[in-house]
Amino acid sequence: MAFPAFFSGFEAVPLLVTMIMAVAAFVIILLSSLGLRARTVSTGISVAAFVISLALLLGKVLGYLGPILGPQGNSVFAQDWISYLFGVAILIVSILVALSSEDFLANIPNASSFFALLIFTTIGSVLLVFSTDLLMIFVAWELMSIPSYVLTGFKKKDQESNEAAVKYFLISAFASAVLLYGISLIYVITGTTNIYQILSPASSSASGITPIAVLALSFVIAGFGIKLSAVPFHMWIPDAYQGAPTVVSALLSAGTKGATFAPAARIFFVLFAGSAFQTDWSTAFAVLALLSMTVGNFAALTQRSVTRILAYSSIGHGGYILIGFAAGTAYGLTASFFHILNYATMQTCAFLAAALIIREVGKDDLLAFDGVGRRMRIAPIALTLSLLALGGFPPLNGFWSKVFLFYSAIGSPLNLGWLAIAGIINSFVSIAFYLRIVKHMYVDQPQSFSKLFESNGFRVALIIASLIIVGTGVYPGPVIQFASTTATSFFSQISSASHVLPAIP
Amino acid sequence: MASCTDLIPFLVWIVPIGGGALSVLAARAGGTARNIVAVVASLVSALLATSLFFLGDFAPYTTTGRILDVQTLCGAQATWIAALNLRAGVLVDPLTVVLANVVAWVSFLIMVYSLGYMKGERNLTRYYFLMDFFIGNMLLLVMSDNFLQLFLGWEGVGYCSYALIGFWHTDEEKYWVGTPGDQSLNVPEAYSPTHAGMKAFIMTRAGDIAFLVGILLIFAYSRTFNFVSLYNQLHGSSNNWATSLSSVGLFVPSAILIFGGAIGKSAQFPLHEWLPDAMAGPTSVSALIHAATMVNAGVFLVGTVGPLYVAAFSTLSEVYPFFLTVAAIGAFTAFLAATQAMVSDELKKVLAYSTVSQIGYMMLGLGVAGLSVTSNFDFGFTAGFFHLISQALFKAGLFMCAGWLIHVTGSKYMSEMGGLRKDLKITFYSMLIVGLSLAAIPPFSGFWSKDSILAAANQAGGAAYVLFALGLITSLITAFYTFRMLGLIFWGPKSENLQRIGSNHVGSSNPNAQESPTTTAAAAGTGSEDHGGKHGLHEAPRSMWIPYSILAGVTVAIGVAAPIFLERDLGDLFSSYLTYWGITSVYSLNYLSDLLPISLSLALALIGAYIGYLGYIKRSLNLSVLVKSNSFLYSGYKFFYHRWYLNSIYYRLFAYPVEKGSRWLFEKFEEKVIDPINIEAPSFGGAVSSILRRIQTGIEEEYIFAFGLGIALLIIIFAYIGQI
Amino acid sequence: MVYALLLQAIIIPIIAAPIAYYVARTMGSRAAAWFSFAVLLYSTIALLYSTTIGNPVYELYPWFPHQLSSGTSTLSTIGNFGLYIDGISAPFSITIYIICTAAALYSLPYMRHRISEQERESTFATIQRDGGTFSETEAEQERGERESPRLRSRFGLYFALFLLYSAGMVGTVLSTNLIELYFFFEFMLIPSYFLIAEFGYGSRGRISFMYLLWTHIGALLMLLSFLAIGTVGNNFVFLGSGALHAPSLGNLLPWVIFGIVVGLFVKLAAVGLHIWLPYAHAEAPTPISALLSPAMIGIGGYIIIRMFTLLLPEAYPEIGLGIAIWGVLTMFYGGIMALAQDDIKRLFAYSSVSQMGYIIFGIGTTTQHGIEGAVFQFVSHGTAKGILFMVAGIIIVQAGGLRSIKGMGGLSQRLPITATCAMIGFLGLMGFPETNGFQSEWLIFSGGLQQGSSGAGPLSNYWLLVSILAVISTIVTAAYSLWTMKRVFFGRLPESLSQVKEGSWYMLAPVIFLAAVTILLGVLPGLIDNYLVPTASTLTPPLLP
């Protein structure tokens, strides 16, 4: 295969992206082993790699690099709208995390390996969202997870960090096993591991659902549930997020979690559309959504640690996103995708701003946040904006996606009005703890008025994130269009294979 | 065709309002400029009002009544609220023109009086503005051609009344009304000016609310507030607002509701309690607002709507309840207030009770007019308004005299006056004349006007005989308290207070006034430093005595003219007015045929006057000893003195429960039930939250256990769905 | 779309918000106040001018992709966003901006007082508010000198939030799309939350939070109803081109109405749902109380009017009666609570509850007059309560933070202009003719009595009773108004207040201006009616004429 032909029409964008990032990671490691350990260089290289990758993805999305075609035959990777949408979201998170890590790692050794691991996690995530084969999904999943364990325990001397890493690893390993088991069961039932092949009519002869299929479904959901932070698979999250370096928590909660929704969408909407699995998995999702929202938001109410609050918020938002999945319509998926895009920026921004403040004040306790609004300039504003966005206030991006999510639930043919009501109640509850942080930062009197340091890396990251939050909130049209195109094209793939959504009247 | 003379009826009320505003500006140039502007505005308004007599073919009033509105105003097409099809307009008819003249000229005289009376007070800019604003609103009220505009003026005068009663808003004890320490049923009966003002406003407000509901009920069917349109609708079709209201049973209620406004504003039972306390204001204000003009607004209102109802229904039964209510309330109020006037020691309060009583007479007259709709509506109608005119004149005169008396003696109590007829000759004779008019002694105006009311009541027959009898008794009481008042002030020995003033020509007016409980509140009206007993007993300055002597003169003149031509001419005028609205009614006063009621009432008045004469002028009969010695009489005295306990009952029924109830509701409900929600709701969330937190143990094994539970849950869900 | 006036009126204050912050930072508080004033004045004039162009004026802007279509299913559209000003939205929006404009100037001396007070509190926790003494910083500010950068940035924050808040309120009123409406409805919540949280009194953190929580839950209820409407009608546009009309909600209708009514009654502080209001209005910085109370809460009434005309294909006297009864209860409850208050701002807060009862009652009548009256009531309450809160603020500033009525008395001797304006405000409140309060109230009562005297329905007797009760409630209003007037301004002047002086013209001029508007509209109600009535008469449910 000739090299130019390989890249013809830029059909190989995912490959290109992973290659660029991999090269960047090796360069960082190389430079590090050569003794060049400057954080700035590592940051520069990784950010550059992410930005180039993002530019490539966006070029494809905007049509400058040829159209997005959709899944092709038997390939392990698909280049469809979903993969690009999630790719964009992941890269935005990675860029933000990389930018702020430069300063965050100031007192932590081995900065370059941190960046390498960050890049590897990103590569894994990107591969995950492009995968259309169950085995490939599993491989990418592990590719994504393993570096993230290390990142979680990156603060070697920190007891909590280590404990978090262990917990994360144990639970994830368990989940991987369960997921793998689920995948093997699917293979047993369908005889193939390619998601889009299972769509073909031949495999959909069986009617009704068998116990094996039930097991397969449950295991897959449970396996994904770990990363999706769906209740009751969420237990590790507060501990891990609190223990991990806070920038890593941003990556975990926004990047890897966001990425997991892509294979979830593929498996559930494409694979389980096959008649062998014809059952109302939407209800399961609805239940999980309800549990996640409720547990996440209520549990956060009385937390005193900001990272834990954000961790629970992350759980709650996982629940919101699942509303769109449960709705089972293109509209619901639009809403979910939209919310994933928004959530990626909101949550990253919140965690990064919190990371900065926590590092400066030394504690992640709410009381330590007292009066921070008067002591720092960018971080409290960014944190306030992102929290308000998470709470769903206009004119911020979270407002729109929440409206869409609730609307999709009400409009769903499955009569999910109750889910919308639950979502709205949860949204109401959630502002209580979001605003508690804001209140501590602005209303309460600080212990001292001395100014706190904000590094440029953090500032740039937070300003970019805030601009995305406000910009999308004020003019959400293009982003909604992106999400909508993704969802509708995804649905048209399903319908082109003469499948309708299962069990939806 | 529009001509600029049409502007005049508008200017009649715009000028004083504008003058009031102007006087505020003029105050920057000095007090004199301000006073001149204010008084001149009032004079101009009076002259304009008089010019209305000559406006067009008005006298004698024929079928071409002049109804003006902005549409015909110098070709101007401006309307008031175009979208709602409401126009601002004025009505120039006999009723409004006569009343406008009375109001405007009495107002002017009192404005002149104020120059002297209020001299040296602080905050006079506010005073003159409010007085002018009052005059303008009163004329607006009288001249309006629709209910809504009338209501504007109606509330406008109410506000001025409130603000002027509370003119001395610093509430020093000397401005209080009532004797300090007075209380009945544990309710204090002495009030500060601001309290009295508030009381007046809120109490009249109760009536105004009824009024508003009444006119809105009519509006609901007629879609108009305009009197002319209302009449035209009556004549236009048999299915009109009145019959529609009647068909849903709301005709009489709406009429009585409108009368409620009159009850409030004219201080009729049961809303009469505010007027005696309104005497906390300056006496010029009492004369203008609480005797001569505003309190008559209710009578005017009944006179405006009464013919409307008569025109609406030719059958008596429809309107009978309304007119009976008016007459009964009038007669009862006349009696009620007269009894209270008998026992009061405060000069202004006697006059206030008397005002309430006299307005009761007017209501009686207007009420009985409607009790025999077709035969003699005009008779009672004319009698009522004639009494309104004569009462306005003599009561304004009485108040002005009283103002000077209080001023010069430094006391508001009659018991602290006495023997003043030699010292204050002009005041004495003026007050004597207007007083005799009040007592209905011929030949003064009050005699003719009141007696035609009684004659009308007599003619109406039926239930009205009871009211007639009540009126007769009241006339006895009226004559008694008038003579009591005159006797206490002008005859008998000089009180200690006066002797002290007579001997003490310099220095502070009354060194003991601040200490002695009876005289602390005595110095109402003595704000001016150069009067008030400082210079001994002396006659009023010219700006003050001229107005009230003029009024005394007018009382005599009317008294002489009334039987000869005035009353009959007035009757004819109103008769043609009523005929214009389709009420066939002929004025039928005949002194000979009505000899019985007239002689009865005269006889009773003379009896009353004679008792008063014995008790307080000749002082051969010591009534206070008599009353105190007899427990029955004494309890009657107490009963009357405490206003039949109505005042305190009202406080106990309305004011205190609301005040206490609001605090109770606030403490027991708002703070105990509503507020805790604020605390409970978050703590509920907190409780749920801490339960959920407990799940988060931090032990991996349990996390994996939860994981397993999750899988089990999923399997159960799918199995459950699968079965279905 | 002449000059995009409506868009300008909303966008310019939003854009100006960060500029106001910058202006305050670089040029000081006075410049920021005048800047905000100028911006709001321009926006007010833009709105006023737009009403002369036509009725209605409609501007349409693409904001969302109009159609999210796909192969298998057409996705519901959010629809385009528009701005719409007609006889109903004009009185609301213009009143809001007029009060905001007045409050912008008023804020300058008040916030000087407040911010320096806060600085003192935070710097020297032990210093108590002692009557009438000016701190050094305040005296310096008085001369407009040497504001520290910190003070300047506080002012900047204040004016930036102030502008955002103003624009949010007007945006709500001008919206043509349910989602847009909800957007602005929530949008105004955030700046107002921060204004209370940052500059408020008492336990401002908790109170602002409570305020946000309760109004937010109301908004979310409303959102649910909106989403249901949008789902059924497949359209969110309720005004202007392509608007929904009476979507057939079927069994959902009662729930939707419930969501809207209850959701917005929280905003309107109808009795039972008024929990948040007394705290928020009493503890907000006074210029913000002057916006919260008359301007913001009444918006709930606006939305209910719009939703009723949208949803109810015919007049619903049953629903209307329930609402009217609730309104009457609110009138009485608020009024009686006001009687029991000692804190002057809390008194006005309860008075606002009571006044909202009139709006609720007017809407409940479902008659043309009732609706007109409700709209007019927003205007009259806006001016009257604007005056009164500002008067309270003048007393607070001039008497060194005094808020307890017990400590007041005889102030009309020291503050004659303020007292006069307060009187006008109270007169407006109690529906005194010759002020705009009467012009609104007679329309409202006329609406109720039309229902009551129609004689047709079996409900008319109830209507009659309820309407008469409503009219009677004005006595309660008069009682607390006059009593407050007496306790604050009349009687003996306490020794401690003998040195109180009239406030600066920054505070007096806005109050006098509002008082003038109060009287002007009372004498010439046509200024509003002539614009309002033609619209009200075309409302879709056939109202009683």
C-alpha cells in the first residue's frame, strides 16, 4: 500500500491522530530519558499533539477533509459521526488537562511520564470511540484504563492517591472481566464480534430473549457501568476522584467517562437492536439514570470535600446523559451527545479550577474555599461558571443540554415523563451543592485576604473552558447541529439495515 | 358648537388645583406671594362658578341642558381614556351649578379666614396647597359627568381631609382631640391628629369601597360611567342596565352600595365615627371640609343617583328599599348625633356632632323624596338640597366663630369660656345668628330648610311617619344643644381660664396650660404666636371676622328670602331638572297645607331652646347637678358622652383584632409554619444525603458486592421485562 | 425590524455589563453609575420608541437550527427566537427598564453606603453600625476621591450584575418562544442571586440561596409544562409567526396548567408559596429590592397571561375562580402580615405579596378588564413599590442603617421631600385615584364584578363575593400604608434622628421621577390603556368584553 494512498481523502484520520499522539508520547519519553525533563517542553509537545489531533478531527467534522462516511464493511474501526463527536470531546478535555498539568506537577517528580501517560490514556479513549468491533472495544478499553490507573496513583508518596489507584484498579479489573464475559456471551449468541455485522438480518432469526442474552446484556451494562459511573457501579468513584491528583480526576470524570458512552451507544443502539436481544433495555437505562441522578445529587448535598462533591456531580451527570439513551430516540441521543460535549467542558473546567484552588489553599474542604473569590481572579469565576453550567443555568451550555434531555424524555414514545420530572427534581437538588461552593467562595469571609497564585497554564485552560461554556450557552446552534447530525446519521445507519429500535412502539 | 365658554366648567376645578401647585412654586418667593396665589385661585374659581349661571340657556332650566365634555371643548378632540371609551367631562345642570357656587364661595371665605387663622404656623405651603387641592377636587366631584371622574374627586377630597386633619403631624398633645384620659370600654377616646386623620381615611374608605363596587356593578351592564349615557340608556330601551341588574337581583344592592359611599363621606351611621375626631385638624379645615363641603358630598351623590333610580323604575317597589334605607339612616343619624352633641364639652366636637346630625336631615329629605316617587319627589329633593345649602353656610360660620373663640380663649372646652358676649361683639352676634339658624328658629335659613324636610317626611306617609317623629324629637334636641353651646360660651360668669387671660396680658399665654390635664390639649389652633390669649380677650382680625359675619348675613338674607321666593324658585329649578330626565314631578310646597309639621317642629324647637335657655343662659336650672343626681339620667349622659359606645365597639371589633390578629398570625403561622419550610426542606435533603453517604464505606469488598448487586438488579429488570 | 430596537434593548445592557465593570475599575463608581444609567436609558428609549412604530413590533432571529430532521423521524424544533412587544409586553418591559434606569443612579449613594459598611464589617468585625456616623472611606467616597481598587471592583461587580439582571428581566417579557422565555427567566436569577449574596444584609448567603432555590423550583415546574406543551404542539413558539395556538393537550392540560400556575405563583409569591420573598426582598441591597419586588416578581403574572391565552381555548371560569380566590387570600395575607412588621423593608416585602394578589386576581377574572388591570397593576405597583423601597433606602443611608420602624418617627420634619414621595407611593399602593394604582385596581375589580354580575353561570355568586372581598382588601392596604406613614414620618422625632438630612439628588431624583410617573399615569391612564386595551381585546380566549 502506497503511502499517499493510505492517506487519501483523509480517510485515515483516526490512524493519523493516534500516530501523532503516540509519536508525541515517545518523544516526551525520549527527551526525558535524555535528561530533558522540563515540564514546559512536555506540556508543549503534548498540547501540540492534542491540538493537531483536534484540528484534524474538526477538519473532518467541518467537511474540510472530506465527508464522514459511516462504518465500512467489516472494519474494526468506524469513521462515523459518533466517533468524531466523542473524539472532539476527549481531545478538548485532554488539552485542558495538559495545559493545567504544567503547573500542577510543579512539585511532583517524573512530570514527563505523567504527560506520556496522559497521551496514552487519550489514545486509548480515541481508539475506543472509533472501535466497532467488540474485541477492539475491549482492547481500546484496556488501553485507556491501564495508564489511567497509574495516573490515579501518580502521587507516589500520597497514601490517598495510592489507595485510590488500588481501588480503581481492582474494581476496573473486575469490570473488565465482567465486560469480557459479556462480550464472549454475545459472540456465543451472534457468532460475530463486529457490531455492524450483527445488524445483518441473518443473525436476527431468533425471537424473544434468551437467558444467555439477558446475562450478556447485564454484563455489558455492568462493565460499562463502572466507567459510566452508573449507580450502583459507582462506588469507587468518590474515593478515586478524591484520592487522585485533581487534574487526573478531571481526566477520569470527563475524558474516559465520556469516551465510554460511545461504545455504549454503539452496542446498545446497534448491536442490541438485533432481535436476539430484542428487549426493553431502555427501561434498565432509565432505572440506572434515575438511580445515578438521585444518588449522585443527594449524596453530594452534605459532602464537605469539593472533589467529592464534584465526583458525585459526575455521577449525577452520568445519570442525566443516560436519560437521552433511555429515551431511545434520535432526539434523545442528540440530547445525550450534546450533554456529553457540554459535560466534558463543564466538568473539566470545574475540576481544574478546583484543582488550582485546592492546591493553593492546601485543602479540598469547603471551608478552605471561604472567600477565595476575593483572593484569586480567574479560578473562582471559572469554577462558578462551570458549576452554574452543571446546575443548568442559562446562558451556559449545561442549560441547553438539560432542557433537551428533559424534553427528549417527555417526548419519548416510552412515556418517560416521570424520568424528566425526576431529572428536574434532581437538577433542583443539585443547585444546592453547586451553589454551596459558590457561596463559600464569594459570600463567606476569608481567613486572610492575601492573593493566591494562578499560573498561566491554568489560566489559559480555564479561560478556554469558560469561553466554551459561555459561548455554547449563548449560541448553542452549531453544537446542537453537530450533536443532531451525529444522532440522526447514527439512526439512519440503523434504519438502513432495516432495523427499528427494539421494543419501541 | 364648541366655544371657549365651554372651557369655563373645566376651569372651575382646574384653576384651584393649578393654583395649589402654583402656590408651591410661589412659596419660593415668600409666604405672602404663596398666600395670595392660593386665595386668588380660590376667588377665580368662585367667580367662574358664578359665571356658570350665565352660561347659555341655563336659567330657567329647560329641556336643553348643557352637557359638556372635552369633545366640545374649543374644538379639542382629546379624550380621557380613549381605548376604554371613557371621556372626561363636566355636567352643567342646576344641581351642579348651585352646589359648585356654594362650595366655591364658602371655600373662598374660608381661604380668606385662613389668612388670619393660620398666620404664623409652620408648613403653610403644605396647608395652602392642600386647601386649594381640596377645593379643586371638591368642584371636580360636583361637576363630573361620570362616576369615575367623580370618584377621582371623591377620593381626592378624602385625601385632603386626611392630610389636613393630620396637618399638625408632630402630634404634640395640644393638638389632640378629645380629653386626655377619656376612655370607654378601655378604649382611649383622645386621638392625635395623625391618628384621627388615619381613622377618617380608613373609615371613609370602607364606604368608598362599597361605592366603587356599586358603580362597577352598574358599569358591568351599562358599559358606561357617564350619567347622561345612563339616563339615555334608560330611555332608549326597556332592556337596560337597571332592568338587567334588577333581573339578577343586584339593582337594590348596587344602589345601597353606592349609598355606602355617601354614608362614609357624609359620616352617617354606621360610619359616622370619624367625623368628631376629625376636629383634630385646624378649625379652618373643619369649617371647610368637615362642615361645609366635603361631608355634603354624600348628599350630593344621593341627589345624583336618586333621580337616576327614579327614572329607571316608575314602579315604587323597585326603588322603595333604597330610599327607605337612605331616609331611615338619615333620620337615625340625625337623632344619634344630636344626642351626643348635647353632652360634649368640646366646642368643635359639638359642632361636629351637629354636622353629622344635620346631614342626617338632608339624607332624610332625599330619602323621603323617593318614598312617594311620582307625587312629590321634587319636594323632598329640594328640601334636602336647600338644607345642604343653608347648613353649609351656617355651619361654616359656626366653625369660623369657634375657631376664633378657641384661639382667643386658648381652650377648646366650652366650660373654660363663658360670658364672652361683651368682649367679642362681632363674634357673638355672628355666632348667635348662625346658631339660631342651626336651632331652626325662624326666620333664619335653617328653619325653612329643615322644616321643609320634615314636611316632606310628613307627606311621604307610611313608614316615614316614624322618621318624621324622629326628626321632630331631633329638632328639640338640636335647639337645646345650640342654646347650651351659646349659653356656655357667651353667657354666665367668666371661667377661671378667661379670668387669667384677662389679667395676664403679657408673657406666655397660659403658664399652667402645659401642666393642668384639662388644658394641655386645650390650645388647638393657637399655633400663632401673637394670638391665643397673649393679648387678652380681643376681637378677631378683619380677615377672620369678615368671612363669618358675611355668612351670618347670608343666613339672614336666605332666611328672609326663603318663604317669599327662594325656596319655591329652587324647587322649580330642580323640578325642571328632574323633568329633563323624565321624572314628572311638580314642586308642591304649600306652607298652609304643611302647617302641621311646621308648627310641630317649631314648637318642639322652642321647647328645646327654652330648656337650653333656662340651663345655660339664664342659668336658673342647674342641669349638670340634675343629671348627676339621677342615676338614669347620668347613665344616659355617659352613654351619649361615649358616643353610644359605638366608637369603642368599633375599635374592639375592627382595629384591635386586626392589629392583634396580624401579630398573632405572623408569630403563629408565618414564623411557625411557613418559615420552617425553609429550614426543613434542606434538612430533608441532608437526611437523604447522609443515608446515601453511609453506603460509601470505602471498603473494596463492599464495592464489589454492590457491583454484584447491580448485575443482579439488571438481570431482574430484564427478566421482568422479558416475562411481560 | 426597524433598527432591531428590541434586540438592542436587550443586548446592549448585556454587552455593557463587562464594560461597566471596566469603567468602575478605571474611572470609579460615579462613572460606572452614569454609564449604567446611560445604557439603561438608551434601552428604555429604544423600547419606548418601538411602541410608536407599531403594535405589535416583532423581530425574528435564527438562533437554533430550525429543523433537526433525519431520515426516519423529524425531530421537534426549538424554533426560532423572536422578540415581541405588544400592548401586554410593553407595559411590563418598559416599566422594568424605567425602574432599572432610576435605580441605576440611585444605586450610587446607596451602594457607597452599603459597600463601605461591608468593608467595615469585614475589616473590623467588632465595629457596629452606629447611627449617622460616616466612616472615613465613605466620606472620601462622598467627595468622589481615592476609591481603592478593591472598592472600585466591588462597584464594577455590582453594576455589571445590575445590567445583566435588567436585561434578563426584559428578555423574559419580550420572548416569543417558550424555551427562550425559560432561558431569560433563569438568566435573571443568577445576577440577582449574586447581588443579594454579595451585597445583601443579614445572613445573606442563606437568604440568597433560599431565594434562588425557591424561584428555581418554580421555574423548573414551569419548564416541565413548557416541555409538555412543546412536545404536544411540536413547537415552542407562542407569539409571532408560526405560533402555537391552543395545542390539544387533552388529559395533560390540567397538569400543564398546574405546572404553570404553581410554578409562577412561586415567583408571584402567592400566599403559601411566598416563603422566599420576605427574606429576599428585605435583605437584598435596597436598589435591588426595588427591582426584585415590583419588577421581577410581577413577570410571573405576565407569563401566566400569555400561557392562558395560549392554552385555554375558551374562558375557564372554574380555573379562574380558583386563581381569583388564591389572589384574594394573597391580598389579605400579605396585607395583614405587613401590619405586623417592624422592619420597614420586610413590611414592603409583605406588601408586595399583597399587591401580587391583585395581579393574580385580575388574571383569574379571565375578563378583558381583569387582564388589563393586572397588566396595569404591574406598572402601578412597579412605580409605587419602587418609590417605597427607594424611600426605605434613603432612610437607611441617611439614618445610618436604621430599618426598625420602632426607631423612626417624625421623619417628615427632616425629610420632607422623601416623605412626600413616600406618601405618593403609598397612595399608589392603596389604589388612590389620581395615582396609577386606582387606574389598575378599578379595572381589576371591574373584571371580577363583571363575572359576578353576569348572572349567567352558577359561579357568579361566588364571583360576586370574591370580588367584594378583593375590594375590601384595599382597606387593609390603606391601613398598613397609613399606619406605616404615621409611624415613620409623623409624630415625635426621636433625639437620635434629629440630625438626619435629605439624601443626595442621586437618590431623590429617581424617587421624585417615579412619583411623577405615578401621578401622571393616574391622571392620564390613556398613556397605557390606549396601547394595552387593543391588544387585550384580541386575546384568544373569548374574554368578557
